[in-house]
Amino acid sequence: MLPGTGGGVGTRRRDAGFWQGSMRGRRGTVLAIATLVLLGGGWSLFLYSNLVDAEESSDLHLHVEEGRRSTGEGGLRQRLALLEEGIRGLASAHLEEAADLEARAETGSAGEGLTLRQKVFVEGEEVAEGSAQSPPPPVVQTAQEVVAQAVEASRQAQGTGGEPGRPDLALEVQKAADAMRRRRGAEAAEKRRQRMEERLAERARAAVPLRPRRDPPNGTVLTPAELTARRKEVEDAMLHAWQGYVTFAWGHDELCPISQTGKDDFGGLGATIVDSLDTLRMMGFTEEYERALGWVRSGLNLTVDFNASVFETTIRVVGGFLAAYELTGDEVLLKRSLQVAERLLPAYDTPTGIPYGTINLKTLAPRNPKWASKASSLAEFGTHQLEWYKLSALSGDRRFADLAEHSIRYLNEQFPGQGLMPLFLSPSTGKFTSRRISLGALGDSYYEYLLKMWLLKGKTDDMYRTMWEQAMDEMLEKLVLNSTEGHMYIAELDRKTVRHKMDHLVCFVPGMLALGVHSGAVGGEKGERYMAVAAGVTETCWHMYDRQASGLSPEIVTFRAGGAMRDGGAYNLLRPEAVEAFWYMWRVTRDWKYRDWGWAVFQTMQRHGRKEAGFSGVKDVREAEPTPDDTQQSFVLAETFKYLWLLFSEDTSFDFETTVLNTEAHPLKVVRQPLSAADTDTQR
């Protein structure tokens, strides 16, 4: 999930223009008020007050009418003083609203500036609180219009030789304002009607019950020929997605398969190309790989004026280049990975060594977003270690490994014996800024990398294994619950309050548990408990698909304090976490049902996601024939199709003893030799 603009997934900022426009309009309002206060005093402000929407200025409008009817200079001055006081109060309110809108725009209330995982976290907050944000009120006028009209009116009033704001001028302004109100009133009424219809439709969809819970397939043993046929279908899907991208979106970040164009939600870094390199190579698409490699040589621009997510750039770009390099030996890939990582280094320049979350690739200025209270998220600073350690091992430059590993060692030293960690930590103070604990968005891959760093380092650094085991023990004790319908799920914790919600992202946990048991991180009775939880949660992830009218899982489900499963976020992006779990569970247990489950999910993706020009996510899984969202996520090519392909491949296609997958499913070879103490610059 490559970096998103303004801080991130991020993607899916469908309403970004609306929110940005609203914020700009509000800023204009504030600028206009401030200008008028300086230019003309109270009565010039009266002219502006007549230009704003009647609903926003009804109280001030009464003051204006009284002032116009007043006879006598004293009465007028008194009312002007009251009016100016009211205007200043309005200015203060607008300033507060503008600040709120700015924060909402940066959070990505409509998706702006967020990575996908950040967006899931923000939406999950709304689901957990049972509230939905309504859009801000419509913009009245731009700052330029308001200031120009008000200043001109004030000048004309001064030219009459009398006090600014005589009744004849006020009458003209009032007429214009009335006409504006009528026009805007009709527009507002139509918007209210549309919003009401949308809300009613949403409530009707939400009221539709899930399909009855049924036992999942038991598993059917397949012949080698049948397995080959299924694997070929997955390869065909991958090739279809890739060819659509090449035809309609080459060089862009992602394909829009319905509108048949490309888009650059990630700064034009070629997200789909980088994410597809190793998948193309593993599936044997040599010609397609060579074309992608050519773009890496000549088409990649790493100095765009763009606020990149350090986390997303690391797992996708650095990880993608390193994995493809180890598969092919093409030196340009190692060179590119070093160039990218060099541009991320300033993010680590903090008092604690905990990195900032974003960095501008042109100016190299790092920062954290306001929506996170300028803190760094656990998953984002805890998911650099695999890629940066591997980069140091291949390049001989220890800086990358030392910086990335410091984040984990810092947590281990500052919070000894603590397994589960809150989601946000200040890079300035080193203190947690929240008490929210989740293995979903913004927490997930931190725990994954504790286990996988132990594996990548050849099982030699027991700090990682111990921290992972402590975290999993606490998860089993505090977060693993069973619903009244028999669904085992992993809840969230906010201080002492349990949140009965689970992201689709959490479906990675069963695979992680199975890998931990298989690799010897835990064993005995504890290993059996881990595997029992892995099996139970994997089955819940299956039901998240099977119980929907479309057969696709929602992004978030809730369990109403342990009760029935309900949809949270109803869209589906063709995510990989469930099929990832199916693959790990198949490899560890050899139970054929997991191959059946994966095949059923793949067929549903084919039925609803495959379009003429590629693959698309859907907007509402509760519909039997859901509407496409017109985005082919690059992780579909990096992860979803790769895990499905591995699920129907022989064990020799992936060796757990020699290779570790990063959180974007890019394969990295285990490092058998410790890093050199020297810091060499020869390959930079």
C-alpha cells in the first residue's frame, strides 16, 4: 500500500475534492471577516453579514434590521456596536469551524491523505462509536468574492458623503442577499433531499440480515491435474489484471478498470509495477517482468513533491525491489531500493529515534499527521525492520538495520514485559498517546514483524520471539472471544473497554499463529492453544465471506457485545488476508478444506471483481450484484493472487526454512550471517 498524498492509502479518497473545497471555502470566510474588520469597522461587516446564508446569520440579520429601522445617530451607533460584537463572535466561530474542517480534511474523513490501513482505522472509530459524520455546510462565497463586494460597497457608501452603510445602500445589498438566499435555499433543499434518500437506502441495506450461518466445506482432495488447472486460473487472473494495467494505466499507480484510465493516488511512483515484479517472476511471466524492469530503470521518479508514508514506501517499494532482486539478481533493483531508503532516512531524525510517519520525497521534510495528534502509529514504525535489515545485509550499510531495529529495542527497554502495545506513540517524548490496542489497522503488522524478524535473522535474536510470544499470550487472554453464533473473533481494547469489532485485516492473525507454531516459536500445549485459535478465527474469516449476499467479505464486522455478526464497513477491496490465512493453515495442517475455502473466495472475486479491463473492488457486499468501485488495488497483484497461486502450488514453490514474506507478500531470504560492524558506502 504505497504512500498516499498528504500523509499516506493511502487510497480511496473519493470525496477529497468536496472536503478540500469546503475547507478552502471556510478559510475564505475567515479571511473575509478578518479583512472587513480591518477595512471598514462594524458597518462594512454588516455588508458581509448580508451575503452569508440566512441560516448561518439569522441572529445578526435581526440586529441589522433593527439598525436599519433605527432613527437617530445614537441608536444606530449602539446597534452597530452590538453588530460588530456579534460579527466578532461569528468570526471566532468560523475560525473554530475552519480548524475543525482542516483537521477533518487531513484525517481523511473522506479518505484524503490516508493510507488504506489508516482509513480502516478512522472508519473503525466511527463504527465503534456508532456515529457517522455529516458533510459540512455548503460554502457561501469565496474569499475573493466576499472581500471585493464588501470593500466596493464600503467605498461607494463613503462616496455619498454620509456615514457608511446608509439605508439605500443597505437595501441594495439586502436585495442581492435575498436573491442569493433563495438560490442557495433551493440548492440546499435538493441536497437535503438527496442525503435523506441516501440515508434511507443505507438503513434499508443495513437492515438486511446476513445469510444463515452454515458449516463450511470439509475439503475435497484434488488430483495434481485439478490443482494445476486451478493454479492456471489464478495465473490467468493475474495476467488479466496486469494487461489491463499495461493497456490503460501504464506508469500510473493504479488502474481504474471501469473508466479504463489510470490514477496516481501515490504520487505517480508506479505502485502496480513495483508491487507486481516478484509475482510476475514467480508465475513465469518473463516478458511482462522485463517490461516492468525497463520502467524501473528509466521511468521511476523518486523526487516528486509528495508526502509519502514511510511505512508504505518501505513495505512496498523497498520490499518489492529487494524481493525481485533476490529472485533475479538484477542490480538495478538493489540500486533503486538504496535510493528509496536514503530518501526515507530523515524520518528517523527524532529525539527518541522513533520515526515520523511521512516524509516529502522532494524536500525530505518529515512530519506526523494532525489526525494522529502528531504521533507515530505502532504498525507504521514497527514494520520497517524486515526490509531495512535485509537492505543492510545486501548493501553492507548498517544504518538501515540499526535505525529500524532501534524502534523495537526501544519498546522492549521502555516497556519491559508488556506484550500488547497501544497504537500511537510520540516520537518526541517516547510516550504512548493513546490506550487503544488492536491487531487490525495501525497495529497489525507490528506483531507480524516480531515473529518474522526472528525468522529472518535465522532464529538467533530471541528478543523478537519473546516479545511476540508475550503479545500473543496477552491476545489470547484479553482479546479472543466467541460470539453467541459461535464465531471466534479478535476484539479490540480501549483502556478497559472491549470493542467487539474485527477488521478484515485481522484475518492475517491465523496465518501468523500457524507460522509461529510451525517454526518452533512456541510448542507443546501452548502451541496447541495457538493453533486452536488460528483455526477458529480462520473459520470466522470464511463466514465473513459466506454470509454476505455477494459472497464477498465486508471491510469491518462487529459482534454487538459478543452477539450476532454485523457489517461495519460494507465495501470490499479484494484484500489478501483471508486467503493468506487459508494458505498458511493448509501448509501447517494439511487440511484440504482450506484449499476449498480459498477456491470459493477466488471464484467470488472472479464473479464480482473481474471486469473487461482488470479487477475492481465493490462498494457494498450486502448486494447480490454489488457496484464496482473502479479501482484495481495494486496489492491484488502483489498479495491476493500470489497467496491464491501458492495455495494451489506444490510445497516446493515456497520454502518456509529459507524465505520470509513481508507484510506485502514480497519474499525475502533468511539472513544466515550476522551483519558486519562496518558501515560501508561503496554501493550507495
